[in-house]
Amino acid sequence: MPPPNLGRFPGGPQGMAQFGNPHQQQLQHHAQNLGSSNLAPPALGGHPSFGIPNSNVNLFAPTASNNAGFGNGFGGATAASGGTGLGSHAAQMGFAHGAALQRQEANGAAALGPLEGKTMAKGRIRDVWRSNLAQEMSVLRSLVEQYPYVSMDTEFPGIVARPMGAFTTKADYHYQTLRCNVDLLKMIQLGVTLFSAEGEVPPPHPNDTSSVNSSTYNNNLIPCPCTWQFNFRFSLTEDMYAQDSIDLLQKSGIDFQQHEKNGIDPLEFGSYLISSGLVLMDDVRWISFHSGYDFGYLVKIMLCKPLPEDESGFRKLLDIFFPSIYDIKYLMKHASRNHIGHLSPQASQVISNLGQKSALQDIADELGVKRIGPQHQAGSDSLVTGRVFWEMRRVVFDGKIDDERYLGQIWGFNGIGLPASLAAAAAAAAQHNQSSHGLNGAHSSNGAGPSTPGTNHAGLSHTPGPHGPGIGGGSGPLTPGGGGGVFGGFQFGK
């Protein structure tokens, strides 16, 4: 599907302008009829807040004016006169209790901040399905220039195959594993969170000067999201997956029936993404965590063809589509080794406390970043990824990350190479400690180092279908039809 003919930051859909706003016309028609009918406007219970925009009157507060309003509107009885129904003493006590609960919830959300309040968080992470894809991509397109830092996470159906053959480096093995799995499988979710250059997310209620191109958000009908969770079409009866990965995603709350019924066509999303201003731009910085697979799936849906056969070809595509990438795992692993100057006591303590732990949640806990939403859903994970990056930059890197050293590095791949001034220092350090660790963990003499996502051996691949003896067990490299290894029972739709 060719991408829509749109500029980087168009003013949104203009085709509907000729039709005007039918809802506005209908309201004006009602107003004219009301003015010419000599009818008094309806009495809505005598309550002072009815019909008054932005009224601050609390409907549940047991004040004299409110009681009188309810009494006059519902039978002329008040609490003081021992009325019945909504004017009774029991009803008024219930209203007072409701008001107290509302104040308590509002005060709690305000104390936590706009991102941590449960009610606000629910509105700030926007689920995107096939029906609202165009609208939400228009909002993203209008925001990215002001919020050019994009934190990202994907959910995909695990690892179902391992490559066979001889590999020169661990990084080569990891890329071939990535390539065969990305080519075989489909992405389930993509989470995207926008940040400004100062680490701020878009406000929940943009003012008139905001760049948000959506009347829904500008009118404050619903909060503007800071995180978008794209849900793709995926079928448990037709598509390939690893069973343990699906079990984990289902426990995290992913509804695969909804994905099959209302999920986004990945190729349609790819056409929107190419024209969104999020990709192909040097000034848009993508923030990720151990993100080879994440970018692999995104490149695949934009190219509409299999990934390149070697890592160098894949690197060239990354440089085109995603010129500026930060990988948090790479940053944290190399903070103490490559940091210019001495680490602050706080940074040293963080790195010491983490030790060998390197999961995203471990880093978030150590930096005091609170999660919003369920873990292992792409929206929540992308928001945590972004907030960890900004906190890491402040605590570990003293507010400044050296782009010459870290930009473009992805954990588990071969390094893209250091400038000459830094390459000499790296060579001297390697000679000093006699270590064969690569710049991004791609090489290791003791067999340690980064692994592909997932903790299972190659024989754990599964998809729906009959499972014969020995399926799911054994060891050895796997690719579809490769022989010499054990596969899951793959089955496609009938």
C-alpha cells in the first residue's frame, strides 16, 4: 500500500471542511426554534449549576442553596423540613459522603501528579485500533515537532526458530535469529510515548496555542494522550507464536479476540508511519531498550518485505528510517566503562546496586521510576522506557549524554564504530583489562553477553496444532524446514 500523500506536519484532514459541522448547525436550529416558541426554558431542578458551563458548584455538597435546589426541583421538600426522596436526610448524607470520596480521590491524584493518578493514567495511554488509527496518527503528526523524543516498545509472539550454520560473532548469530523470527512472525502491539527535549510529555488538556490538531482534545472532552498503544491484527488460530509468550501476554491483559476482530492491518500502519514525521528524520530521537527486535518489526512493516540477509544491510535501513537511536540497556551497561570523567556518588551507587541485573523493571526500580499500567503491555512499557531514560540521563550522565559515543548503538549488535579519538581510548582500555567483551556486549570469551529476547531453548516454539512425541523438547539450532532440530507443531488457518 503506498503511503498517503502527506507532508511531515500537515494541518490534519481537510476534506471534511466542505461539510461544516452538522452538530453545530443542529444546535443553532434548536436555539432559533426555542427563541420563537415563547416557551420558557425547562426548569432542571432549580439547581444553580444546571446549564451553567464550567460551574464549580458541587452537586453533592450539603449546602443550604443546594438543598433548596433539590427540594424545589423534587417535590418542594428539603432536609430541614423532613422531606422524602432526594430531599430526605438519608439522601443528603449520601451526597455528602460521595462528595468526600470525590475530594479524597482528586487530592490523591493531585499529590501523585498527572501521570501517576489512576484516573488520569487511564486516559493518557490511548488504545489505538483499526477504527481510530487515522485520527490518532494525525494527532501524533501534529505533536512530533514539539515532542521529538519517542520512547518505544513492542510486544511480539516470542521466538519460534533458531538459525543454523557457522557464525563469526555472537552478534551475527543474534541478528540471524532476529531475522528469521521477524520474517516469520507478526507484531502484536507497539507502544509510543512522546517527550519534549526537556523530558516533558504533552499536557492532558492543550490550550489554544497547542500544536495538537484535534478538536476533541482542544475542547477538553477527553485528555490528550501522551502514550499511544497500537493493537495489531493477530489470530491465535492462523498466526505463528510461542505458547509461553502468549500465556504471558494474556496474563498481562491482552485480549486476543479483540486483536483478531478489531486489530490494525500492519501494512496500513506502515504507510501511516512513513508519512508521520516520526521516521526518516534526523531530529527525532527514538528511545528503546534492547531494541533489535522492536526496530526489526518496524522496518519490516515499512519495507513490506523480508529483512536484509546480514546485519550491515539492516544497519543501513536503520540509519535511513531511524537515524537517531538510544538503547537504554547499552547506556546502562557502558555507563561506568565509557563515562568521561568520574561518576557521581549517586550514579556509582545506582550502578553498584544493579550489579548483574539488567531488566528494564530493575533499572526503573533502582531509579525510582513508577510504572503506570500493566507490565508487558507496549503502552506501559514505552512510558516506563522514556521515563527511565530521562532519569538515567539526570542521575548517571549528569544531564548530558554523549551522542558521539552512544547514539545509534543497540545492545546485542555489532558496534557502529567509534570516532578516532575514542577508538584509541577504547583499544587502550581493552588492552589493559585483557577482556574480549565487545563494545555493546556482542562478543564474550566466557559465553556471557546479551541474548535474544526470551529465556527458552530453541525447542520451545509452539503454535496451535497437534503436538507429537518430542515436540517442544530437545536442543539445537532451528529454522523452518532446517532439519536437525525440534520444532513446535506449526499450523495455519484452515
